[in-house]
Amino acid sequence: MSASSPTLVAVPAPPARGTAPERRGRLLALDGLRLVAALMVCLYHYAGRGGPVSASWHETPAKVFPTLSQAAAYGCLGVQFFFVISGFVICMSSWGRTLGDFFRSRVARLYPAYWVALVLVTAAAVALPTVVHPVRVDEFLVNLTMLQQPMGATRVLGVCWTLWVEVRFYALFALCVVVRGVTYRRVVLFCCVWTLAAVVCRASGNALTDQLVMPEYAPFFVGGLALYLIHRFGGDLLLWGIVAVSWLLGQSTATQGLWHAGARGDFHRDPYVIVAVVTLAFTAVAAVAVGLTRWASWPWLATAGALTYPFYLVHEHLGWFVIRVLHRGLGLPPWPTLAVTVLGMLLLAGLIHRYVEKPLGPRLKRALKKAPVPGTSALS
């Protein structure tokens, strides 16, 4: 946008020196929230749903954990929580970066741990196919691209559908904002246009635009983007208005997706609780945005944040294997089995972070950074 063109909004002045929004305590709190979201999803997969995990417990988790299962059924909303955090983090991490920097950082962040998780889960499926059946070789190879879902291939990792959502968000944000440089006005315009497009897309019911615009998840990403602008520039009516609209639309799409009138069963969800959980997700990230979490400066939160992604990748299917071995094979009672499984997945995540992500991520990023051919513009 040129200096002579009409502006969408007046850009707020950045915070005064000494009150920078990137203060360590705030970011550590965000790391803690990421682990909370991952543990929510983990409890859902172990105790809040049926399917393969029921076979591992030898009966439905609703009978194994009569009380916990009622709360764990709402753990799937940890995904929406992740998306709010992702909007915040992607806006923050892309500020001042080129499109090439953004691309390299995302590839180096996502793929090393993902590839290792694919190998571990496939190996476990071959060793104990009664829990999860291994996929065909051609499907495994497609899974390496992280594009298996649009290609129609069987997923190795059950949770990787959320990675496909994240990849589409990255692409939209990169092509609409990062390519020209991240600024306050461009992020605000992106939030407004994406919100409008999501509403129109939901009304039209077109499958292609549904895949591109993601109307069921857009409000959560948009809310996170706006909360980062509040974090960086301070709140005003426009930004809080974007957050409010995102929350209103997000609680609606979450409720429509997870609750159906007259539904009954072991894992029935209450629409009021769904709204409450979505509200808590927005509120928690908003607390980080306005600085209410400065006190949360414990160093272990950084470790929690580092473990979140590999833990999220491996916990589902590998957790089901561990539950089957410990509970059905060795006769360990349910609660100790649950505790050992969660701790075991966290330990495995720590190993992946230490021996895969830390050494390979930077190397992959450096390998992708090559000098552009003279006379061409590239992802520099």
C-alpha cells in the first residue's frame, strides 16, 4: 500500500521501549498453553472417544474412566485451541521476515519430527497390527509429503489432518501477507477479508472454496492473528472487534461440528460446555496478549513448548500400542497405565526434540537457503 493511498486504519504506535511485547515471560506462558492444548487432545484420544483405543483398553473408555471420560470428550477442542495459538505465533514469527525465510522456517519446523513419527508409527503397526494396520508402501511414501489427505491416501498419523489445515493457513498467510511484508494494515485486512470469505463460503457450500477458505477453522486463526496485533501494538476497538467476531463464529462452528440435537452415547457433548471451552481458549491467549501472564516465567515452560509438537505427532497411535501392552498384556490397572503412557509419550517427544529437531531443523533450513540465480527474484 503506497503512502498516498487511502489507509484502512491508522497504525498504532509500537509499545514504548522497555515494554516490548516479546518479553520472555509472555512467550513462556504461550509455550505452556501449547502443552495444555496437546494434553487436551491426548486425553481425548486415550479416554474421550471410542474406536481403536477401546480395543486397547478391552472396553470403551467410558467404562474404564466413568468420570474422566466425560471431561476428556471435550479434549478434541484442544485442536481449536492450537489454531488460536498458531495464528498468534505465525504472525509473530513472520514479522520482518521474507517469504523465503517464512518458507524455510516452516519446513524446518514441521518435517524432521514428522518424518520420524511416520517411521515410528509404521514400525509399531508392523510389529502389532492388531492395534493399527500398516499402510501400503505407496501410501507411506505419499505421507512423507504431508499432502496425503488431499491425495486421498490413508493417513499414517491420525492427527495429521490438523497439519493439512495448518499448511493451508500458512499458504494463505504467506501469499496474502508475507509475500509483500507483514505490516499492521496487511494483517488487519487479511483478517477482515478471510472472515468475510469464510462466512460466504459456508453459505455457498462449494467444496473447492471450502478447502481453500476453511470456514470451520478460519475464526480461530484470525482470532490468534488479531491477538498478536494487540500484543504488539496494544488493543483498540477494531482489533478487539475482530477477536470478538472470531470468537462468535468459532464457538458456532465448533458447536455445529461436535454436537447434534438428540445425540446420545458414551461421549455425548453439551453445547454449553463446548462454548465454554472455546471461550477459555480465546481468553487464555488474550491473557498472553495483554500481558497478564508476565509472572509465568518458569524455565520449564520453554521445555514444555519444545515437546509439544513431537508429543502431538506420536501420542495417538503409539499411545494406543503402549496402552494395549501395559493394560491388556501386562495387566497394569487403568490409571497407572494412563499415567505411564502419557509420561512415556512425553519422554519420547523429548528424545525426538533433542536428537532430531535440534540437530536436523537448522541443517535443513541452511540447506534450503541457497543464493538466488542472478537476475531472478526468489524466496530470498
